[in-house]
Amino acid sequence: MPKQSQSVQEALQDAHAHYAAANPKSHAQHISATEFMPGGNTRTVLFSDPFPITLVSAQGCHVESADGARYIDYLGEFTAGLFGHSHPDIKQAVLTALDTGWVRGGHIPQETELASAICRRFPSIERVRFANSGTEANLYAIQTARAVTGKSKVVVFEGGYHGGVFVFSGALSPLTAPFDFIVAPYNDWEGTLVLLDAEKNDIACVIIEAHQGSGGCIPAKRDFLKHIEDWTYEHDCIFILDEVMTSRLAGGGLQETHGLKPDMTTLGKYIGGGFSFGAFGGRADIMERYNPLRPGYLGHAGTFNNNVFTMFAGATAYGKVFTPEVAAELSANGNRLRERLNVIAAKASFPMQFTGLGSMMNVHMCPGQINSIRDLKHANSALRDLFYFDLLEQGIWPARRGMLNLSLPMGEEEFDRLVDAVAYFVEKRKSLQT
Ligand SMILES: *Cc1c(COP(=O)(O)O)cnc(C)c1O
């Protein structure tokens, strides 16, 4: 057990040493990866210092490391792993794709199956098109809005995330897509309205997550969303709801829960059954601009837009496995689990809480209501790092930033394991100087 007077930094150093000793094969793998990839990494969010753990297999809701440790997968591929790693129906769909041949270069029936499943679930999505990632879907949705409105500015929100080139927490990255962005305060309608009104003739679209995922699982208030929807409607501006993560929260996504009717919606993550996926869709009059039978139509290319594996897997996974009933049950399970975790967090000797909606949550080491990333300014990030290492030690695979996501193979046993691991952390670290 740690010394009584240990600081968070000292505890983190111990945790790093323990981690390094427990994961020598991952360390060796990392060293060889650094010869060919910058920092041995090809996806920033998966990097974890001192070095990342290498995963060699996965089954159900478990992942296994090169060092032989087995974890309950609460990272859930940042929500793309909704179905776990080996759902038998998805596996069968992919085997069928293998048997019938891939990279076909033609229309396939499964793309219609998947498109119809999406349009049936989302009344606001009258027509849809596929892409390869959520980033790409958002890029096309924004460009569509700019094309149909003839306006240029794009309103986004502090803490928002719409893909690697659309990150709005903190200073803008030099890699941010070169649009004319207006960054508005999340969950603050008055502050947002000032910015909207100032630029009202030039705004092509407003894009928002109704629950910021990457930003730390922060739900938007319904009134705030409604105000935005009304304003965009009155100002001939496209309201884009990014449901890449949140579509899992109910059969018809978070727009169903809140009674929203966005002009356009973007989708991604789990809908391809675990394969690369993105989609943008919405009002027929907007999307019909892509109809190749129309004079002057908008072209939308993408070698893998109807990737055979994604379409087969998605038609089964989203069209058949993830019914609205399953979605509702998953959200209920997540809500119950988050309540249990918050009971434990409330007893911690330091400020700690879990935010989120349904099957997505994020730990925050700070007190008070969290309405935007501004409320996280004084959160203890070192303590959150320690939480990550302590959970790993307890056989839980969380996101480094403290995000935890449920997947369909999980049941009470896995929920109890997480509750126990969080209780372990709270007890073990109770005397820490924070
Ligand atoms: C993950 C995510 C994206 C980007 O999707 P990729 O497939 O990783 O490009 C966009 N928006 C939100 C809300 C996301 O969570």
C-alpha cells in the first residue's frame, strides 16, 4: 500500500514502474514500432506514456495483451466496439462477404439494406450516403451545407469533436481543417446567440454533439439544442447533429430522445459492426443534390464508401442486432452503472464524479456541475491518470482520458467488476495528498 504522505506525482511514478515491470513484451513491441512510425504510433488517442500496451487478441468484451493479461474492455473502441469483438451474427455476415468476394467495384444489395435501416430509424434522415469515417462524414456534411446555402462560416462548440481535423477543445491545432470556424460556448445559449447574430448572414451551418463524447461525456441541455435548432431554421442555415457516438443512446439516436429534427445528421463508429464507417444524411431536398441523375449534381467519391465488409457487417449489426429495444436496454444498463459509480465517487476523499448518458461515461476529478469543458479547468488530471493505471491493474481496460463505454456482451458480472475496481481506487488512494 502507498505511504500515507504520498503525493499524486509520487504515486504516478510508482504506477509507471509497476506498469513497466508488468508489460515487458508491450514495451519491446513499442520500441520496434518507433523505428517505423513516429513515436511508434498511428493513432494519437491510443498512445499512453510511458508506452502503450499491445493487444494481441479480443473476444466478447475482453481484450488480451502481448503480456498475457486479460482485461474487460471498457474502452469499447471509443464506442465503435458496441458489439464486442466476436459477435456470431456479425462474424457470419463477414464470412458470407468473404465467400462471395470483396472489392467488387459495383453497387451491392447490402448498402440498400443498411441505408434503409438508418432511414427507418431516423425520420430526419430521408436520404443517406456512406463514407469511411466519422471525420469524412462531417467533412462532407459541412461542405454540403456550404454548397447548398452558398454561405461559408461554420459554427462549432468549445469542447466539440467531429474528427481528427475538427478538434475544438483548447487551442486550435494547425491540423484543423481550414474552414472559417466560429467557436461558441457549449450549453450557453446567451453566449452562443451573440456570436450567431453577429455573423447571421454568413453562417452556412451549426454542427454540434448533443452529448460531447471526446470532450468528456458532457450532455447538452435540451433547451440549448432547441434554441440552436430554431435559430438555424429562422436563418436559412443548416443544423448538423453529429450523432457519430450518440446514435447508440436510443433507437433513433439522441435526436429522438430530445425531439430534434436536424437538417443533417452524421453517423459513424459502431454502425459498421466494427468496420470502418461513416455516413451523412438528412433532408431529401439537400441530399438529392447528390443524385447523379440531376443536372449539376454534387459528386461524392470514395473507393471504400460501400466497402463489402462494412456493408455486410453493418446491415446485420445495425439492421438486425442493434434493435431499438436493445438500444434502450443498453442505455438503461449504463445509467444504472453510472449511478452506482457515482455513489462510490461521492465517498472518495477527493472530488470525483462520472458524467455521461446511457452507455457512455467519463470520470472527472473535480467537484460541481459540469456543463462544458470550462468546468473542467481545475480538474486533477494527474489523479485521473492514476485512476487509469489502477483500473488496468484491476483488469479493466479504460480510455486513458477516463472514458468508459459499455458493449453488448457485458452483463452484471462485468458491471460489478468495474464497480469493485473503482471502489479499490477510492480506497487505495484515500490518503493521497491531492
Ligand atoms: C469519433 C468521432 C468522430 C470521428 O469519427 P472517425 O471515424 O474516428 O473519423 C466524429 N464525431 C464524433 C462525435 C466522434 O465521436
